[in-house]
Amino acid sequence: MRRTILAVLILLVLARPSPAQREHFINIEGPDLKTRIDTAARQARSQQSSFWTAYAFDVRSAVAVDSDLQDFHGSSNVISDTAVSIGTSHGVPVETHNLGVFLLHDASGASVTRIEIYNLDRVREYSGYPVYWLGRAGNEESLNLLKGLVDSAEYTKLPERAVMAIGLHDDRRVAGMLKDIFHRSSIDKVRGAAVFWLGQTGGEQAFLADLLRNEQESVEIRKKAAFAIGASRDPAALSALEAAYTTVTPREIRRQIIFAVSINDGKDAAVDFLIKIATSDPDLELRKHAIFWLGQRAGERSLKVLGDTAGSDADTEVQKQALQAISRRPKDEAIPLLINIAKTHPKAEVRKQAMFWLGRTGDPRAVDFFKEILKK
């Protein structure tokens, strides 16, 4: 009983904007979401200007929106100008639980012209329009409202934002709604947003993998499917991406698969895949792409592969790409390796490139190395 009461109190707290915002919001009461929106519209009509209605909802876990991230590790995606982040900060999942759906209405209140998802813990001006606060909405009434906005809106950013808002809800009905929107919409950005959020709902790997391999789909939608798989927390994500890499043919999609693997949580398996592509793929451009993303993965194995590639690969361009990837590593890892390559590599062009990246570090060890060279 005490746990139930505590859970209710937490929901009530999360359903409120921060104190700094709350003093500027106009509270609206009513038995349901539609009634509260209608009440807000009647009150706003006398002002003869646009106005916001806003409400809190049940937010899915492990996703951050409109967040001030520190020491972030993971993936970020921009959906209709809104940054969505999936990952960790200092080893803890980044989450924003206190989000609100903000609907901008025209002066008559007859239509919604804009949708935003805002972090209620951050203060903003809301374009100078009044905000009518509707409290917390139930999932069913919120999802039905947003689905109606997807269906009724013309080709603007509004339906894409509505899909994003649907995807952020913590509700078992979301996956079915997103797939329905994907199949019915003729707008690629809306379909792409639905695909991204399907990666976050869980249990949709088979659907996304089929979409990734579907040659009848547009390249952009297939790339969205690859990203959605990589950004998901599904244990089967990496195996799905590896299987697709062996069957898809467009280079652009294979590049996206490499990127999707690089952002996945499967540390050892992801590094294994990137190493395999970086060292043995017959496509030179894909090898260079894998080397770049291998450079973003911490660990001795990836650093060793980068050093070996820079030192012994037959292709000079691949060696240069490896040097660039090394240069992006922490200085204590990168500088000794770059100095060694600058001293010992048989190709003058590669030695020069190593010196170039050393020069950009500004590290005293690099300065000492250059002093040593100038004395000779």
C-alpha cells in the first residue's frame, strides 16, 4: 500500500512543470484531455492570439529529449529539429522523465499548427504565447489525440513531431500504432520517424531487419531501419545488422550498417565486426569508414588494429584513415603511437601525415618530438 501511494506521489510530482515555469502557466481543470483543451480554447479566444496547451504523459525509459548532456556516450538523432539521445552519462542511462507535449493552436483554437516535446525541467519563453497547463493526460487520450494529428495534418513538421510524441509514450500500443502510421503515410520523414521509434519499443527487430533488406523501399528508409536496429537495446541487434551487411548491395546502406554497429551497446561483438570490415572488406571506402568508427570505440584491441593498419596496410589512403582515427583517441593512447609511426614508417607520406596529427595535439611530447627532428 505504501509503495502504491509513493508511486502516485512521484507521478504527481513529474506531472508538474518546474516552479520557475509554473508561475507563468495557466492551470486548466476538467474531467478529460479534450474537455481541458476546449476550455483552454474558450479562455484564449478573447486574447485573439495563438496559444499553447501542454500536458505531461508517461514517458518511456532510457531516452533523453531536450537534455543538457554531460560526458555522454551513445547515439543522438535529430527528429524534426529535436535532439533525441540514447546512451549513458557517467555510466548511468540518460533519461528525461519530465516531458510535456506542447500544442500551439491558432487564435481561433480550431487547429494545431505546431507540436513540441519539451523538457519541463528547463525554462523557456514559448515564443511569447500563453501556455495553458492541462496536467497529466492518460495514455489512451494522449495517443488518440496525437494519432489524429498525424492523420489530419498536411505536409508540415507537425505529423513528424506527432509521431515522435507517440514514440515517447510508455505504452504497449505504441508499436502497433507506429507500424500502422508507417504503412499508411506517404511522407518519408513521417515514415522514417516511425521506423526510428520502432527501434525503441523493443521486439521489432524482425520487422526492421526485413525493412533494411527490402530493395523496394527507399534508401533513406532502409538507412533509418539500420540506425533503429543499432540504437536499440535488443540483444539480437548486432546479429541482424551483420546478416544484413552480407546481403545488401548499395554502399550507402552498408555504410549506415557500419555506423549502426558502432553505436550499439554490444561492445566486444561490435568491435569484432568493425575489425573484420576494417581489415578485410574488398571495398576500400567501406574499410576506411569502419576504421573511422573503430577509432571511436575505446579499448586496447581497437587501438592495436588501428596501429597495425597504419603500419602495414598495403593502401596508403587506408593507412592515413587509420592515423586520423588514432588521432581522435585520448592523448595518452594516440601520441606515443603517432610518434612511433612518424619515426619508423617506411612511407614518407604516412610519416608526414602522422606529424600533421601530432602537430594538432599541442602536447608537450609532440613538441619534444619536433624539437628532436629539427636538431638533426
